Amino acid sequence: MNNTTKDIVAKYGFRFTKSLGQNFLVDMNIVSDIVAGAGITKDDHVIEIGPGVGTLTEALLQAAGKVTAIELDSKLIPILEEELKGYDNFTLIHGDATKVDLEAIAKGDNIKLVANLPYYVTTPIITKLLNDQVKFHSLTIMIQKEVADRMNAGPGTKDYGSLSVLVQYYCDSRIIRSVPPESFIPRPKVDSTVIRLTKLDTPRAFVKDEELFFKLVRQVFNMRRKTLANNLKAMGYSKEFIEEALTKAGIDIKARGETLTVERFADLANTIKELGKGEDK
């Protein structure tokens, strides 16, 4: 291949589809940093989501044992097939990454996921990967800076939210580098960040009822300026039950949920589970 992104786009007369949020990397230094930041070795099977014209894909193919790329845009399939035909460790799947069975692709391999995600599908894809319990070692993604900041945020900060808790429940997160708009064609209107999420062997906290845990987290951040007591009231719990649950969990009755760590959210969810429903009648 060895063609630049701009060369390939020009060679095939490729037209960008705005609705797919397509922004292709043109800075090879960033390509190198993504491969290095993901820690790719010949022992790895890399699943790449959104390969574009294959600039990052080629670098992954040179570093990994094998690469499976999932591309939604049918116009890119013949370009990828032609440009990467010299690699026998490459598999291309034409499909929607939110619907593809990643476990079937993985087949027990040591999976590392790499993606340059369109901004509009970032949260749905990450949520699917984590909630579906897909077995992977790490996920290295280039996403909108604002979303990466939310994933990496700590309790009590303005960026801390339900996405922060979801990501940190399952993973360790580390910012690899920032990426300015001029690193892409066409240029996005926002800055991007490469972030690596390394999957924990077991979730960060022991949770008895994950459905309750995540329901509690969503409720808290839907009403983030309210106290935990008011959040729990909105979930249908009685005043007496709320006071008992917060006291037993060792949480101040006036505390706001946005100050809780993943572990403290787990403590509260587990306490509510232990005490029973405690709903207003």
C-alpha cells in the first residue's frame, strides 16, 4: 500500500458521507502513536472498527498477528480490498459494528480492539462492548476529546457522569495523546483524543445486582444537582428507607451522587438490595 490517506482518497475519487461522520487520519505520527499506545504485538488479534481507507489498518497489520476490520460504508470495501490485498493476515467484514457478533470473530484469541469512531456512535459502541461482556484485553480509541474526558473523569468533577462510572467499573483508562482537527480529512470541528481502556479481570467493585447499580447511576446523573436522597426518592423509595440505606452504606444524607466513586455507588446499590424494596405505597 504505502500510499497516504490523501493519495488513496484522490486515487479512487472517494466522496465522504457526512451522515457517517467520516474523518480519516492523515498524520502518520498519530497512526504510530495509536499502534504503540495499544501495545500491539504478533500475539494479538486486532479487531479494528471503522478502518476508513486503511491507513491505520496497514500499520496494525504490520504489528499484529492478524487484523479483522469492520467497515459499514460499502464504498470503502473495494478500496480496502485493493489497498490491503498484499496482507494474508487481514480479514474484512462489511457490517455495522453495533450488530456484529464480536465473540464469534474473537474465537478465544487475545483480542485488542482499535477504533477511530465517528462521534455519533462512540457511546453506543463502547456501551455495547462493555455491557455485552465481550472478552477483550484493551480498547484503544480515537474519540471526541469531550467524551474521552468524561470517561477519564473522577468523582466531583464536571465531566464525571454515568459514562465515567460505566467505563471505570469495567476498565482502567489512560489518555494516550490529543489529536488536533488538522490531523484529519475532512477536518472535524472539535479536538480528538486517543484513549486506551484496559479491561479489568473482574469489575472494579462487587455488585449484587448490576441492573439496580446502573439504574441508580443513571438516575443520579439525570438529576445531578439533586442530593442522593432526592435521587432515591425519585426512584420510588420511602423517606425512612432512604435514611436507613444511606446510613447503613456510610453515606452522608446530604451527599450528592456525583461525589461517589464506583465503589461507593456499589456499596449503596448493595445496601438497597439487602434492605429490600422500600418503595412508597
